[in-house]
Amino acid sequence: WQADYRFVCLIQKHLRGRMAATLLSLGEFFGYREDGKTLAFEVTRAELANLANMITANAIRTLSAFVSEGLITLDKRRITILDEAALQYISTPD
């Protein structure tokens, strides 16, 4: 049922919501590094786009917007979540 729920959520959310939900899901599934904020693995923009069901260009724009808003930081393939509450809010369906 979780796969069905994830699919329904991905098709009902806008781009920002899908990316926020994807980042949070990855953190829940794979965990975080010692700092408790950096995802425990490295992922490419293309991989994130596929997981969030969007094209790579949209994923890059969305991630850049999250960086400029202070929600995350990006260091090549390493992602640090700075404002989990804001990502939770963005990922909530309208």
C-alpha cells in the first residue's frame, strides 16, 4: 500500500511538493549522517528527478530554489536539510 500511496501523492502534488516529499522520504528511509541533517548517501540531480517524477531541469530549478530559500544546502551530490518543518509544509498536499 505504501507504493500506491507514494504514487498518488506524487501525481497530486506540484513540483515543489514532490521534491520536498522526496527529500524527506529519502531521509526517513536511508537516514542521516552524524550531524542529523545531511542525507546519509549521495544522489545525483537526475536520480532525484526520477524519484520525484519530474524532468532533470525542473529538479535542478526546484533544488536551487530550496537552496536560495535556505531550506537545504547542496555540495555536489550531498544534500543537507536545514529546515525540515518547511519541507514538511511544502510537501503537504493542497
